[in-house]
Amino acid sequence: ATMAALALNTTGLVAARLPRKASRGTTGHRSLVTRAAGADDDEKPTARSVLSFLCPLLKVFGGGDAAAPRNRTLEVATSGFASIARLPFGSKVDEACIARPAGAVPKEPIILYEFEACPFCRRVREALSQLDLTVEVRPCPKDAVKHRTEVEAMGGKLTFPFLVDPNTEAGEGGMYESEDICRYLYATYGNGAEFPEGIISTTVLTGWMPTLLRAGRGMTRYANATTHAGAADLKPLTLYNYEGNQFARLARETLCELELPYTLFNCGKGSPKRATLTEVAGEGASVPYLVDPNTGQNVSESEEIVAYLFKTYGGAA
């Protein structure tokens, strides 16, 4: 087994590889085929021990008030190094996807349950950026109050990422396992693009670098978050983004920490969808750009987006 065969569970620790997707039984309920007991008992014990130590440590270093003013230079620098560590993934749209027919894009929203700090979730977001796909993200940070419950109800396990694609029989029941998800997305929406094996193979080398450099940002729900506290559901926000952008990462971390559902509108380098961003935000607009239908506010610049989100949804006075 390889590092790619590992996933993060509810505490951020390593869990054994789960089935590719949930399947529906004759009763209409989703069920999962489980492995025989002990099948993975000896898989990567060293990695499991390291991660058991690492994740709580990151929480300590990333602790304190997430809404407090931050050192802007340090924020931009660490996020920039995180992007460099994962080059060339998640920045440029594959040529085949630029030429993808309009009828070949998903008709109903794909839903991705994930959390920003997870390296296995990251490789899925990288693939989505390269495929130029828009998805609805339902963040599942540690201590989440809503979205993790949805995953457990659908798939039976609290392991991330978890993707639901209502457009296909293979995806409608939901699927775990980042490598399976990436290969599925390329096979279904890649328009013949060659699968980027490096997204999978480099995770063991560089996939953890953004998590370490950002000291666990985007890992745990902010304690003062007000999201999902009332009866009414929030309308998903929209974030214009591409995975490799160092400023967009700062916005995604905050959306995750506040457990805010949002539409991830990918428009990486070469994307024809950049025209949509121009229509919404004006000539010369760049990512990240946030649209909040709950307040009617549009916000540009990552520093302003982070401040706005914590002020609006973080219980700030």
C-alpha cells in the first residue's frame, strides 16, 4: 500500500482505505461493502504514528483566535510557499477541458465534502481546478456541527474527501478515496485529457507541505462561528478561485473554519470561465472574489474577504 491509499478521519488521523463509493441496495438505502476485519491492520503503522502526533501539534500552533488580526506578510509568504510546493498542480486548466463542449459539463452541482488542511482533499481540489469544474463545497472541519453528519448519514464513515455527483450512476451514491475521486472526475469530465499521475504520486513528498506551512489553518471549526445555529439554511456563497492561488487559499481556509457552504467557481489559468468573473467583478478582476447572497455583499482581495467572513459569520462584535 502507498501513502495515497490513506485518508483522514474525523480527528485528522490516518484511516484505512475505504470503498470507492456507496452503493444502493434494493431498499433504496445506501450501503457500503466493508473489508474483512484486520485487512489493513498492518498498513503504514509508522505514518499513522507520525500523523497521530502531527495533527494535534498543528492545532496547537494554529491555535489562538483565528479571527484576530494576522501578520499579512507572514500569511502571504507561507501561503505562497505552499503553492510553490505543489506546482504545477491546480493552477492551469488542461487544454482538453478548455475545448470541452458545453453539453459535457455537469448539469447538477457536484458536492464535495472536505476540509482545507487535508492533503487528500487538496489533490481533489487540484484536479477540479485543472478540469475547470465548478462544485459546491460543504466544509467539514474538525468539530463541524452539520456537514460531517451529512457524510456519515450518506456513506457511513467520517472520512474525507467525500464526493457526490448526482449526474452519474457511479457518483450519485457518493464516493470516498481521493485517488478514486480524481480518476473518476477525469474519466467523466476530462474530455480525453490524460490523467495527471503526479497529483497522486507527489502527495507523499509535497502534499503535506501546505498543511505544515499553514500550521493547520482550515482544519478546525472556529469556536465562535455562528453558522448553522438557526433553523434557516444559509445560501451557499460563491468563491472565484483556483487551487494554486496563494491568496485564494486564505479565503478557503476561512470558509472552512466557519463551516460555510460555498460554490467553488474554478477559473484557473487559461479558463474560459474567467469571462464570467469579469462580468461579475468588472474588468481586471482577479481571484479570489467572494459573492455572498445572504448579505448582498461582493468582496475582493483576500485580506478583506477574511475580515468580512469573520465579522459576518464569526460572532465578531
